[in-house]
Amino acid sequence: MTDWIGETFTSDVGWNHLETLVDIGDRMAGSDGERRAAEATRDALADAGARDAHLAEFDIQGWERGTSSLDAAGETYDQRHEVIALPRSPSGTASGELVDLGYGLPRDFEDADLDGKVVLARSDVPEWYDRYLHRREKYYHAVEAGAAAFVYRNHVDGCLPPTGSVGTDADPVGDIPAVGVSAEVGARIARRADGDIVDVDVTAAIEDATSQNVHATLGPDSDDELLLTSHVDAHDIAEGAMDNGAGTATVVQVVDALAKRENDLDTRVHVVCFGAEEVGLVGSAHLAERADHDDVAAVLNLDGVCQGRDLGFYAHGFDELADAIDDVADRMGHPAYVTPELGPHSDHWPFVKWGVPGTHVYGKTPGDGRGWGHTHADTLDKLEKRDLREQGIVLAELAVELASDDTTIEHRDPDEIAAQLEDEDQAEGMRITGDWPYDD
């Protein structure tokens, strides 16, 4: 029966929830807005047909944005379109000689004298470089080199300073003040202040807080389960429509479709919309530490979907998972770009790093890096209802495929995951950010 496809393609269930999330406003981890978004998601999952929809709380390191400024070449930059603090930056003022490291590649840090200096680094990497460098990797290279402060320069034009957390699991608050500046401010200070003394100032409220995961279930009461996941929280500077309101809204849309196909599910679907993803995957790590990994058949994680009409998938070296994605994409006639590489930067990772099969699903977009993500421009007007509906159909079909008795995806040995990270040159960055989980 294909009636569910037509019903999903004309459904407003997911889009209505997306509007609910963006209209809440600030959904920063640990905030009242994040709590209200989680409660709304719980209710939306229940209305869509999921069972036992509830919240599960956990403690986090709270961080609330105050003011931030950058003084350089006789000018003060303190407007929100110019400079913003990076979440979990410590409060404080730092002064030092500005050193423009350009892209901030690992070798750039090795070749420079950064002790007591203020490091300026771009948010992208050159086309010829073989991997993405996460913001936290550049930050901790600066910390390790003895820098006094870190300035993260957006590569996307439009007066859009980038946000994104610093800190580690062991030390959730970073070591040195950190701010993001727009591409325009970055270009100006690189031209006018490189080699001069600059001042970076950050104020923030740092105290204990509480976040929560949203749980619900569909399908039979089987021993194993498929995790269908997203994250509810977003950075406080924008609506968080793309990252990750659309992911959570699509989960609701998928649940609405699966509730109509519950007899097609051979395996329980455990829906989890995580809290505190943007500050270190805290919600998903909380669940992964308490879950029996042998009982998790696969993780289907939606983070960044609907940004483009086509879908991208990290398959993380699980060949049977890649085959299942390709089969569904062919069957549904929907483009799917599958990479076997590891992507250690979303809520699948606390499971995948220990060998649990998992895929990170996102919307394919042109350009490098996050684009409008993690900026003031992450707003609802960038998204299309059509894309949410279409992707909801494809991902519901994929969920049924992954929950089928006919689909078996072997878990991988964590040593294989570690070796693949080494081969892909990702291990170095994970070690410096404190994210390397393996014994060397």
C-alpha cells in the first residue's frame, strides 16, 4: 500500500512543528526555551502516534551569553553583526599581538610563535586540503600553543559572525576567551591589525543547568531497536531552523508516517530527540553511556536535513547500511549521496565510535562548511515545506528498511573505527580536542 506516501506529501505535521520550534526563540542548551521545545516535541510525537512520549533530564554545564567585543586598530567591534562569543568561552579579557593564521591548518600552528598572542583563523579549509577542520580543533591548537585568545573568522559573506562551542568533556568551559567575527570584520582586522595589539573581551554567566532528551516508541516490543534521532537545542543567536529544527520536525513527520505503517516494523523504533547537542553531544552521550549497544540495530540521525532537496548520508564504513540506503533511494527515485567516511560531529557518534551501525543524514548544499548554519541567518525562510515532506517519505521508508528482519547490519570492532579515523587523518584533531576515546 502506498496511501501513506500521498498522506505524507500533503501533511503539515512536520512543518507545523518546525514553525513551533522556531517561534520559541532561544533554544540554547539548558535554557527555558530548550525545555519548552522539548515539551512541544514530546507532545507532537504523541499526537503523531508514538507511545510513551516523555522527557528524561540530565545535568549539563550551563552557559548564558553576555557581551563580547574586539578592539583592533583603533576601533571597537561590539555589535552582534560583528562579533559574538563562542559558547562555553570563559569570561575574561585578553590582550595580545594579533596573528592571522589564514585557514588555521595544523601546520600553520606549528610554524608560528603564538605564545601570548591572539589567533585569528578562518572557518573553512582550502579546496586542496583533504579533510574538514572543526572549530574546536583550531581552538585547541591555539590553546596548546599558548595563545591568549581565539578569534574565529567566518568565510561566508553577509555580516554573519559564526557561533559554536568550545570546551571538552573533561573541562566543559574553554581555556581562553573565544569569539566569532564576521567575514567582513575578519578581513578588516587581518588587513589593518595583523601584528598589532588587540583586545578580546567576553562576559558570560556560567553555572550548572539541566537539559533533557525526548523519548518515544513505535513498533513491536522487540529485544533490539532502531534509534531515530535528532537534536532539539539550537544556538541562541537565531531561530535554529536548519540546525536543527528541521531535523526534529522531520522526525515528527517520519513518526506520523510510521504510525500508519506500524505493522511493517519488525523492530522497535526508539525515537530520541536529544538535548545539548550543540555543546558537545551531551544528550546523546548521556544515552549511549547507559544503553546496551548490542541491542541497538542502527542509528538513523537527522541533523541538517531539508537544507537542500537531495540527501547526504555518512555510512561510517558499514557496507550493509550503505546498501540499504542505496536500495531505498533507488526504490523511491530520490538522489542520495553516500560516503563511507566517518563523521564524528553529531548525535550518532557516541554510538558509532563503539561500532554501532549509524548514519548521519543531512541536506546536500553547495559550498563549503556550514553556510548559514551557526549564524543569525539560520532562519525558516531558507527552507521549503516540499523538501521536508519528500525527505520525510524517503526517511520513513529507510526506517522501515532498517527495522526489517531482512536487514542485518553487522557491528564493527571499535579498533576498526579507530584505525579508520587514523587513515582519514581525523585522529590528530580528536586527540587535541579531547574527543579521542580509544586507548593508544
